[in-house]
Amino acid sequence: MMKRIFFLVSLLMLIFASVIGVQAQQEILADTPVTGEITNESFAQEYVYKGTAGEVLVIVLAPVDVLSDYDQPALIVADESGRELINDDSFGTLTVALELEEDGIYTMTASRYDGANGLSVGEYTLTVIKPQEMALGDMVEGRIDNESTQYYMYRGEDDFILVYNRDGSFAPQVSLITISDDGLLNEVGFMGGDLVTAAAIGIIPGETTYLIRLAPALFSFSFDTQVSDFTLEVASPSDETTPGEMRRATDAALVSW
């Protein structure tokens, strides 16, 4: 009898040890940031996301305070079967992306580098972003400031030219990004700068999922809030477009702003 009791107690202790440090799941919605805290006693927080096949998601895990000790965030994303789709960590803010293959429940675990043995502690914000999708010929108008980042996407079959215009004091960097199989963001082109109010990238080959990101340029800083209105256009080059013709077409699009 005592052996049986000892066995049951040991089994319960093993089960408890396997889950300690991991908090219960809660649902996360697109474009609705959630906050949590990583401590030595609770070094992982699980969230569930109800995904739809074909959705493109940008997931951002960031410390609430950039000067806090939560400086090595880690994120695991798994599908309903438990297969890991993303397992990554970073210094500072961690940003990953993926295109969902099927409908289902996806688990996102916010943690820290080295898990239970890690040293990074502090409050965090986890955000799942659904970029606005653009089609060939679309133009979007928006406003952005130097404390925010915005994402759009294009995944059409046709080649395109990305045309950008701004009017205001903030000069965001406009980046064209592809997504690797492990969720990393690969910048394949960018435009921007304080003196640039109109620019274009192209001709860009289609049949790839591209993220278009507007964000403060690296190492840019200002004590004041800066704001700009902008337009982005996914313009269509003709099959006969030559470099000179492309420049003239781009100039016409820029002048239209």
C-alpha cells in the first residue's frame, strides 16, 4: 500500500514539474495586443489563435520597457498537431511571420532565450498583425508617425512596381520583405530617407508573398512626435516596359500625388 501511495505521489510530482513555469492558454485575436510577464517562476505563456488557411500573420513579441531585463524574447508557434512552425529568439523585439497552411488552432508561446534556465525577465507585449492585402493596381492612403509600424502585403502572380509618396515631417523606411520557411523576415529592397518624399522599387517579380513595411529607420530618433500622410501603390508595368519607360511611368505615378 505504501509503495502504491509513494508511486502516485511521485507521478503527481513529475506531472507538476513538467508544467510548472508554463501558464494556462488564453486566446489572442488579430490586431489586439496582449500583455504578460516573464519571471523565473513563470517563464512561458501560451496563447491560442484561431487561424484560417491562407492567412498571413506578422507576430511581434516586444518588451513593454525597452530598458527592462526582458531583453531576450523567444517565441514558439505550433499548429494543431503540435508541429513547430516557428522557434526563434532575438535581442530586443522579436518579429516573425508565416502564412497559415490550414484552418485550425495555432499555439503561440511567449518565453525567453534558454527557457527555464534563462535570465531574461519582465513585462512584454505580444501582437498578431494581419497585414492589409493589396492587389495589382491598388493604392492605399494612410498616416504614420515615428512611434508606429504598419504592414501591407502583396502575393499576386503579376510583376509590379511599388510606388511610395509622403507628405509630412516623418520619413519612414519602406521595406519590401519576403518570409523564409522558418518565419524570418528577409528584406529584399527598401526606400526612404529624410530627403525622399517620393520613390519607387521595381520591377519586382510576382508569384511570391511580399510584406511591405513602413517603420522608423534604424537608429532614427526624435524627442518630438513626427507624422506623415502617405500613399502606397502596387503599379502594373506592361510586358513591353523598358527601363526608360518604367521611369516615366513611375514619374507619372509620383506626380499624381
